[in-house]
Amino acid sequence: MSTEDKMKATAKNIEGKAQEAMGEITGDPEDKIEGKAKQSEANVRHSVENRKDDSMENRIKATAKNIEGKAQEVMGEITGDPKDKAEGKAKQVEAQVRHSVENVKDKFRNK
């Protein structure tokens, strides 16, 4: 979620709280219900955006793991250490799996 979308969701939540409070003060149950509905909508928007943020964070971690693995593999090649080389390749595979998991999550989110 972009910062703008987060701000809009927060504004919707504040609007809902204000409308609910007005309903409480005036005794208007319709205002109370509409206010609560706006707050619920804002909560859903925030939840969706938080999941998107989590996905981006997971992708960044996977990319870092891939870079770490590539560096370790290259060091293994330079030093002739087959263990380092193998561990580096394993980290790269782990990173690819992490990216694949995020791709699958994205496909399900976008349906």
C-alpha cells in the first residue's frame, strides 16, 4: 500500500470514529452504524496493505539471501573450499524458493 493509501485508510477510520461519536451524542443509531462501518472498511484496507508490505519485506530478505549465497559460492571457488561453494549454492536455492512462495501468495491475493 502506498503512503497515500495508508493515509486515506487512516482518514476513513477517523471519519468513522467521528461519525460514531456523533451518533452516540445525538442518539442517531444510523450514524453510529455508518461510523462503525467506515472504521471496519479502514481496518480491512490497513490489513491488505500490511500484507503487501510483508510481501515486499520477504522479497528483500530473499534477495539479500541470494546475494549472500552468491558471495559465499564465489569465495568457495576462489579459495577452493567446496563446503563454502555448496553452502553458497544452497542459500541461493533457498532465496529462489522464498521468491516462489511470494509469487504464489501474490497470485492468490490478486484473484
